[in-house]
Amino acid sequence: MLQHRFIESARKHPDKLAIIDRSTGRDVTYSRALIASLILARRFSRLERGRIGIMLPTSSGGALAIVGAVMGSRTPVMINYSTGAAKNCRYAQQKCDFKVIVTARALLKRVGCEELPGMVFIEDIMQALGKFEKARAFVKSRLPLPWLKRLCGKSNLARPAVILFTSGSEKEPKVVQLTQKNILSNIDAFSDMMDIYGMDNMLAVLPYFHVFGLTINLWTPLCLGMTSIAYANPLDFKTIARIIRDDKPELLVGTPLFLEGYARQSKPGDFASVQLAVSGADKCPEHLRALYREKHNLEIIEGYGATETSPVISANPRNANKPGSIGIPIPGTQVRIEHYETGEECPPGVTGKIMVKGDGVMQGYLNDTEETHLRITSGWYDTGDLGYLDEDGYLWHQGRLKRFVKIGGEMISLVLVEETLNAKTPEEVDCCAIELPDAKRGSRIVAVTTRRVDQQELAKRLSEELPNLALPKQYVTVAEFPRMGSGKTDFRTLTDMVRDLEADE
């Protein structure tokens, strides 16, 4: 069990720092983390049954709240505060049937969220602790290891460990329930493949409400006895670049947007401590690989995953990296490429749907049997992504099936259009391609840029690389792309923005 692994780490390294919290300055040793988690476990078990909402940033308080919930046999429901906190709180309560949400007043103020029914504040809980409550937790923390483990939950790998929500970048978020077995298998397989057991510390800036942050930045270091160097705002590129320089993490994991921001705010030598830089959650562009090579002599290792797979599906081995690919399946995970119309397995080099099977695949969507059956058949999870396996068994991502548009009977990749747009525009211009309905063709492609471009000149340059059907029929400028908590583009919101701009014209 996850909490048992954490307890083992705490007993083995009591005086070692579990979390260096660069947001609050509250650093926590493993022994103190264990005592605080035991206190919160008891408090949470009296507040709520079954599930409990947690809306806290990447911090020592956020980490201990999640661990405390699991130790108290409560399933943490992780609430995204970056894309409408109040709305997401109500959505989570409705979908998951719970009332209590553990949060912090400072976070509510920062994201502009009013206090909602059911909210309890982590700072109030910690301030109200009495001497007897602290002493009882201290005594518990010193019990023989087998006794302490039993007090913190019987071994049951099928037990839910967390509830997360899909990004909602394309439609309403789905409710993903991940078990102890799901997350533990992913931690072990990722750690084995990336050979991180000898590393001592990790930069932890990804949000815990995102599966990438929860599994890799929270549970992995706690289970392995590493130190997490935590900071709550992954978009504060300048501060995080300074943290990397001063605190010297050995493992750097992030999305392409975040990794690029840190590198651009750094100087050569600032990342000297980093032994491994891993990119995930979105396609890693070649210019980012070149930036890390030239500035820090680091080769970015790209991986691939999904919320429903806990998250890692594949990654490039450190000693056999194939830039541009998303690597080979991690141990215990199978990948099959299936023709998106016939369902037959595709030979190497032929693009089809990416299907995944293994211990990391969720049991299903909470209270949604229909959607679960649509996505999981005989243990195979349909990622909704397209890709192919090469002759060496490496996986190559070709985009999401939903990001293909059928125009004139042809399947057009919006990702390909975006990549071509970005190649033909200055580096400081962000480009995106979206689909809007068209009375004649059924669909049309709209190019969205963050700065005005010479449309005629750009269209001419695009026509050199793209077929006529794939050329954008319209160009729209927005000041900034809406982002999910992971840094990925929020396509649903962006499409709504473009529709609203059209309606106003």
C-alpha cells in the first residue's frame, strides 16, 4: 500500500527532509511528516466517510493532507483550482458524493474562489491541535512497524487510492478512480525503467490534481525515501529556475511548456545537478530538446501517459533514447496499435489507435459503466490517441483521434497543421489549429495565433507543405491561449473564445 511504503521511508530516514517547501518555507522531515499524517488521518476520518475533497497546492500541507486521507482510509478527490475552482468543487461533490473539501484560505484568495459549503481549512486544523493529540500521534509513530501499518489500513491493492478528473480540454471531465495497485505498479515500473533509485531529490512543481504530479511528484519520492523540493506555482519560471540552481534537484520532470520556461530563465551551469530531465503530458518539440542540449548538456527523455493509466504508458530508456518517439512500454504494460475502422492489429509503421493493457489501467470511470465499456474492452484501454510502433518497438504519437478533422472525405490532422504553423512563424508566436462547423464542407480549420501574422504570406508558405484541404480557411488572433493545470492548451475554452469572437463580428 502507498501509505505503508511512506511509513517505511519515514522509519528508515526519520531525520531526512521529506519535503523542502519553497512556497511557505515549512520544510518537513520524514518523522514530522509521519506524525502530521497520523494527526490528519484521525481528523479526516471524523469529518467525512468514504471520500474527501482536497484542493491544495503543491506544498508540504498539500502532500500531508493527501497522505493523511489515505492513511485514514479516505479516498482523496483531487480538485483542480486552476480552471474555475468553485465550479470544479461543486462538480466534484456532485459526481463523487461527498461534502468536505480540505483547502486553504490563501489559495481561495489567490484563485478568487468564495468559501463554499463543506470547506474546512488546513490552517485551522493545524492551529487547533492540542498537546494530547500531538502526543498520541507521536506514540503511534513509534509503534512496531507491523502494528503501525495495520493501524493505517489493511493491505488491499484493489482499494481506491485517489479520484482524479480528466483535463476537460475537449469535453466535460470524466471521473477516474485509481487503485493502490494502479499507482504502485506505475511507480515501480517508472522507477525501474528510469533507474532513479540512486537519486536523492526531485523537483516537485506539478499540481497534485494532475496525475503526473500526484504519481511522480508526490508518491514516488515518498515511497522511495527521496526529498521533494516543492513549489506551488509551476508557471513562476524565474523562481523555479533559481530553485533548481540553489537546491540542486537530481530529477526534473515537467511538461514541455514548464521545462522551456525554466530553461529560458536559467544560465549555463544552473542545471548542473540534474541527472535526468523527463518531459510528458504533451509533445516535446525539437527546439526544446536543442535548448537543453546547448544550454545544459542535457538530453530530454520523453514519455507518454494518461490519467486513466496512472499515468505512464511508455518512456524512452535513458541509455537508448530515440528523440521524437514516446519510447517503449514500461515494464508490465502492453501496447497494441489497432486500425481505427477494422479493429485489426496494425503492423509496424502503420498508424492506428493506441490501446493499452496492464496493472496501471484504471478499473473504470466512477459511476459511469457506459463510458467505461466504451473505453475498456477485455482489459484493453482505448487512449483516444493515434500512433504507430516502429520496427524497434518504439511508440510514435501522431495526435488525438478527436483532433483529426474529416474534410472532403480525407482525415486531416490538426496537430500536423499546428506543427507546420509553428515552423512557419516566429518562435515568439504560439499557434494552434481548431475545428469549427462549416455549412458547405461540414468542418473548417481555423488557425489561432497569439500575434497578428501576414495571412496571405503565411498561407503561401503553408501551401508548400500542406495539401489544400488542410490549409486554414480563417486566421484569428488571441492574446494568450487558455491553459490547463498541466500547461496543455485548453482546446474547448479556446474554441469557445473563437466562436465568441466570430459572433461579435
